[in-house]
Amino acid sequence: MVLRAQEVLAEVSAIGQSDLRWKEGRAFSLAYYAGPEVQAVADQAYAMYGSTNGLNADAFPSLKKFQADVVATVNRWVHGDELSAGFMTSGGTESILLAVKAARERGRREFGITQPNVVLPTSAHAAFEKACCYFGLESRRVPVRADWRADVEATRQAIDANTVLIVGSAPQYPQGVVDPIVDLAAIARERNINCHVDACMGGVTLTFLERLGENIPLWDFRVDGVTSISVDLHKYGYTSKGASVIMHRNRQLRSYQTFTTDNWLGGFYGSSGVLGTKSGGPMASAWAVMNYLGDEGYLRLTESARSTTRQLADAIERIDGLHLRTYPDSTLLSFGAQNFDVFAIADELAKTGWYVDRQTPPDSLHCTVNAVHHQVIEEFIVDLSHAVTKVQDAGSTGSVGAYGTIE
Ligand SMILES: *Cc1c(COP(=O)(O)O)cnc(C)c1O
């Protein structure tokens, strides 16, 4: 039996041999790594609670505690108060789905809106599109300004009596800049509608960059009019996948996201999020990693990711033929090519084991820089400039790739 288990587990391990080498810093997308000690804490806590069920936290007081403590910490990070309230979710997408659902529900119950729309910049994450599709809202995309940030005046003009939600990101994914949250939230406040700040990427990073003394425009609950905020822990919180937090400014606003029914033969059924049965693993892992790292750990990891991002951005600005879309506000950046196909660069980089994200429009490569990249950034910059030279010499064209796959 022991032998059989060992054989199977060896196979499980072997099956992963062609996966992204994210622990070696080869992936500038999809995975985050703060080193073997943090990973061990995350994995062990996950393993202890992976088969518990967060559907009913009363049956698992452990999970109730993990969630309460994690939400309280995130609430402190985003400058919430004793009125603000949140839940853990399975990820940024679920947090966003719930923010959109809550806005729709509030619009319906408080204002009788039956044909709701969401006004959001073209840079806001695809998960908002998914939410609008799932929950029957119209997505009204507003083009971003030349500096890639949300256009406040155009946002104001796109709003009508059926708008239930305005969205801003801190930062937005594609170019890594922070939207003018103060101005967007002011519009929402004037209209008495919801304003969601998507801080899935920046919730941890911006918090600690501010503490490190960087000049960060306000984006959290200190801004009047912000009604909800999403913060992913499985990105820059360096916890196991499956952990994000959705915060609402108060319990009334939060009440619109939860679901209850007794319209079946099983009695009262309530759930805070999209999932029914859900693993306690991500909750335990998040609690463990956040307590292990503490403010000090996050300050160190944030400083590392930010200085590495600057190093990469500065290098890209110096490489002939590459065009940095804009100087990054946090730890995400994107760049295009001046007179060749930028996706050919990604193909070249892939040959040396690097994975960067491809995005459009415009044709760009995207890097999500995290703490793991500190040790490899010089090597990456060398390979990147070689790739540029090679592609320019060959005058070659590359293949367009997408972010996700559906096969
Ligand atoms: C990652 C991300 C999301 C979606 O989160 P998932 O965890 O992938 O579901 C939403 N918004 C932004 C800005 C993100 O970076």
C-alpha cells in the first residue's frame, strides 16, 4: 500500500515536468513565489484543511476563525473600519462576480432598476465581462485616456439612470496603472450607486508600497464613495491558489451579495459566495502565510518586487525597438515593439524557458513581476535584448496567443 502510494505520487510529480518553471522565476504571469519557506507554510496548512468544507463555517470553527482573521487583516490594509465587512472567496473572479451581483441586487431593491448596466474602463479585468454575462447586466466600456487610466469625464457621460456600478482598478492589469479612484468614486457618490475598486493585483502591493514611502494616489476605503474592494491573496499575498477577499463598506452593502433560500426539500440554505462546498485549504493557507510573513515580510517582498519591476522597466526603455507602454505604478508592466511583431519576442523567450503574457489591443507583452524575479531579472534582461536583436535581424513574425485556453 505504501509502495503503491509512493508510485502514484511519483507519477503525479512526473506529470508536472512540462509545467511552467515558476519556482525558478521563469513565469512572468500566473504564478507567484516567495521562496521555499513560505511555500512550505502554505502547502502544509493547505494539506491540513484541504478536505474540510467552508460551506458551513459553524461546523468548522477553525475555518470561521481563519476567515475572520484574514478578512480583518485585509480590512486593516484597505483602511476599512468596524462597519466594513467581507468574505473570503476562491479568487479575484469570484470577488468580482459578487461585487457585480451585489450592485445589481442593490439597484433592483433600492431603486427598482431592472435593466442594469455597469460603466467601466476598457482596462478593467475580463472577469467583469463574465459577471455581466452571468448576471444579465450591460457592460458599458469606456475607452481609457492616453495614459491608460480611466477617463473620468467619459465615464460620467456613459452613466444613465440604469447604471448600478462604476469600476476602477488599482492597478488595472494590462498596463499596470492605477485609475483615478477619487474622481470615479465621487461620481458614484453623487449618484448614490456602487463603486468597486478592483485591487486584485494591488491590494497587497499598494498597501505596502505606501508604507515604504512611495507616493500612491488614494484607492481604498479612505476614498468617499468606494463601496467595495477586491484583494487577491493568491497573487501578491503569496498564499495557495483559491484565496481572495471581497470587502464591502458596510453590512447592508454586503447583504446584497449573499444568497439564501428555503425553496427546496433540504431546508434553509445560505452561502456567502458563488461556490457551495468549498475547500478550507485556501483559508488555512492564507491565514498561515499572512501570519508567517506579517507586515515585515510583506514589506520585504513588496520592496523586492517593486525594485525588480523598476529594473526591468528601465531596461526595456533602453532596449532599441521596444516601447514601454507607460512607467508602471506597481509591479505590472507591458511593452510593444516599434517596427516588428512583438509576439515573435515571446516566441524567442519561450525557447529559453521564459513565459510572458501576450495581450491585445495594442499588441503587447506583459510581465507580472513578483518576489521570485529578483534573482533572475538580469538574466531575463539579457535574453530579452538578445531576442529583440534576433527578431529584428530575421524580420520574422510571431504567433498571436491568448491569455486563457478553453480546451
Ligand atoms: C487576477 C486579476 C483578476 C482575476 O482574478 P483571478 O484570481 O484570476 O480570478 C481580476 N482583476 C485583476 C486586476 C487581476 O489582476
